[in-house]
Amino acid sequence: MDYRKLLREMFEAAVAAASPALCVPGHLPRPPRGRTIVVGAGKAAAAMAAAVEEHWSGPIEGLVVTRYGHSVPCRHIEVVEAAHPVPDAVGRAAARLILEKVSGLAADDLVLCLLSGGGSALLALPAPAITLEDKQSINRALLRSGAQISEMNAVRKHLSAVKGGRLAVAAAPASVVSLMISDVPGDDPSVIASGPTVPDATTRTDAIAILEKYEIEVSRGVLEHLQSAAAETPKPGNLHFRNVTNLVVATPQDALEAAAGIARRAGFSPLILGNAIEGEARDVGLVHAGIARQAALYGQPCEPPCALLSGGETTVTVRGNGRGGRNAEFLLSLAVALGRRPGIAATAADTDGIDGSEDNAGAYVLPDTLERISQAGLDVAAHLANNDAYSVFAQLGDLLMTGPTRTNVNDFRAVLITARS
């Protein structure tokens, strides 16, 4: 069978389920008596803004910031492209403009905030005591550390002038409606884009503990800021959130269910393992391989032909200097653990179309992957040790390339088991 074709169709169905054109219009609020200001940040921000413009009646204005290459044309809402995953000066300037646009509004005005994965890096306005260079350095260190997204965002909130509910505080007394596309395990609104319109239950003490946990060195200025009351974020119960509504309009579960439908129509019984799976990418690969082997040998937990589906966000503790996002590393670990077992194929890809900082969404593992790796003379253990899975799949011609999808509901993983073996 054509494993690659079916896996690609499942991935595309997962992405389509989170399309802003599909998930945004049905959640739009009524136009206010006053002004409507649209702001936002994330890999889906421009596509979300375009969906708003298409379905909004009345005057509208605003600004959203998205990743380089993820823009779409808008008529009334300005779209700025900035850097991700490490913020740059363009993102800082855009965040400052967004903060200015929502400040000084009246109770009859509406702030429509469009948030999606990537917003934490793109909406990068450091607190007054923090430099952009500080934030860049800490971001890089967190990305290499293996920290979970909730941990990274807890730190980011306490170094920011807009995250952790501060944007909503600036917008008061205007009404605020945030529409969010979730890219985080558990779909917690306070974690999506670091929750600029959501009260924050984490503390500056938590942020310091996370930096210490991962042995991340910070400047004296950063430490002094985190030890000061100015670093604390607005908490649940703060009256500035009285007129704030936060809605999650697309989730990883939506994506997995759409892919399950494709698998079912192709004759595979889908089994969703979870939509919020975290952990080291290579360890998650080992676990998925173990479940796939159990299905192939014993028909448990599903009888072949079946499809194992999962979502969430794995992490990679970077120890080498190779090329490879978390999905490629997951897949190479999976391939090694499966051995040369016939009739099993898999894909893993980021629904935003970019696996980490590479140009691929993910890759494929096919029944003959290990054989072709051997024929190519590649040392799998060395590539894994160097965090260089991308290079392996590139040489095999098994990268999954889509370009920016302009949405993001985190990673998508699918393992096909065709028969008992």
C-alpha cells in the first residue's frame, strides 16, 4: 500500500481541522457600540485576522504579528512578520504598538485578540528592566534545555510587559474577547501564547525555580527583576478581567479526530493515545514503538489494521550540533526501536509546517527505513547522539514538506500497523 499517501492525507486532515477560516467565524462576538481593535500574535495570527475581516460587519482596525513567511493579505488589519522561536527587534516593536493600540480605550470599545502557537516569541516586549538581548538569551537556553512549554511560558510571563494577563489589564475598561488556537498540552488558555489576556496563577518564584532547575544563567538585571514585586503578573480575581472572555476555538483533539476519520475510511481502526503527550522526543518514540509492536504481535491495544494517533509537544534536550526538530528525532528513535518489523509505517509533523527551526514539517518512517539507512551507510546512533535526525531523513528523501500552514495545534503523530506479524 502507499503508506506515504495515507499518512500525508491524515496529516492534512489534522491541519484542516484547525484552519482559521473554519474555526474563527463561529466564535466572533457582536460588534460593539464603540471601536473594534483587533490585535494578536502567533503562527495563525494573520490567517485568523483574514477570517475576522471576511466575516465582520462594521469598521475594524488593528495589528497582528506572525512568523516570517506566515503572512496573508488583510485589508484593514496590519500584519507584521517577526522572528520565531527567538524574538527579534521587529517583534518587540510590534508588541509595543499592540500595547499602545489597546491602551486608553473606553468601556464601549472591543479588543478582539487572536492568539495561537508561537505568540510567546512573537509578542516580545520585555519588562522595562529587561533587555531584548536578555530575553533572546533566556529563550535560546530554554529551547535547548528540554523544558516543557508551560515552564518556558511561566518564565516568559514574568519577563514581559504584555504576557501573563498584562495586555488585558492595559485594555481595561474595554471588553476583551480572545480567540485562541491551542498548541499546548491540556489547552490551558493561560499557556497559549503565554496568556496575554488570562490571569496568571504562576509566580515570579516559580520562574526563578524553573531557571534554577535547568541551570540557566541570567544576568544580574534579570535576577533583580524577578526578585522584585514589579515582575509579578496579575492573578485570578483581579478586577481588570471582569470584561474579558477567553475562548479556545481549535484544539489538538479536533485535529486527531479529523485524522482518525481518514484512517477509518482507509480501513484502519484508529486509536487515539492522547492529545497532550509530553516528554523527550526519543523517549516518546520508544513508547510508541512498544505499543506498535504489541499491536502487531498480539492485537493489543488494537487489532490490525489499526492506526495509533497522538498529539502534544515533545521536547529535545540538545546535546549535539546537528539538524533535527523534535518530530524527526521522535521518528528516528521510533524506527530504531521498531527494528525491521514489516507492515508498520509512521509520520510525525508539526501542524504549523515547521519542525523546530528547519524547513520541513516532519518526516516519514516506512517499513524499509532501517534497510535504506544501512544501505546509505548512515550511523543511526551517531545521528541521534548529535541531534541530527533531519539529515538522515533528508538523505532518504523522506522529509514531509508543506511550508507554513498558518495554523498550529502542535505535533501530530500517526503509526500504521497493517497486520499481525
